[in-house]
Amino acid sequence: MYCPDKGRPSLPPSLLSSVTLLQFYDNVSDEEAVERTRFDLRWKVALNLLLDFPGFDPSCLSYFPQRWIENKKERYAFDRLINVARTAGWLPDKLTLLTDTTRAKGAGAVQDT
């Protein structure tokens, strides 16, 4: 998915996937996520980064999912994460999803006047 002789050097997809998960979990911007890879010891430990990790350009977090979509690999990281979690015993094979349908039921009961 990357050109070997043009542009900046690629970053490992595993790193970008992990940063994206932490970014989602902590609800931070691309810029903040990169800053945390440089300065936050908790992120460094979770990402297995060296203390002097220099970071990367925040635009990598925007281009990364675009490349996956262009190459029809957008579910790859998610499916792999689920498989690894199930193999490790962190997720059962079947999950029960409970959904609150209060608003949906109420929406159908309202009539136009």
C-alpha cells in the first residue's frame, strides 16, 4: 500500500493502528495523539516506544485510513484485533448486544397535528 521510493518513510501499520485506538479511547486530535507518542509515558508503554521516540507528522493519521480504504483493507485491523482478542480469551465467541430502543419506539408514537 506504500510507494517504496517516494514520499517520507512509512510507519508500521501496527503503530498507526494502535495510536488510532488510543486516540479514539482518549478522544484526542491527531496533533494531540502525536504529542502523546512523544511525551506521555503511558502511551509510550502501551505502544512499546523508546523514550526518545521522535513522533511523526500528524497527517499520517489522516492518510493512514485513506490508504486502507483505497486498498479495500478497511476492516483488516478491526478483524485482526477481534481474532487476537478471542484467541487470547478476552472476548467470547458470541456477544449479546442490548440496545435501548426507547427513543425509536417513542418516535413512532408521535402524530402530526
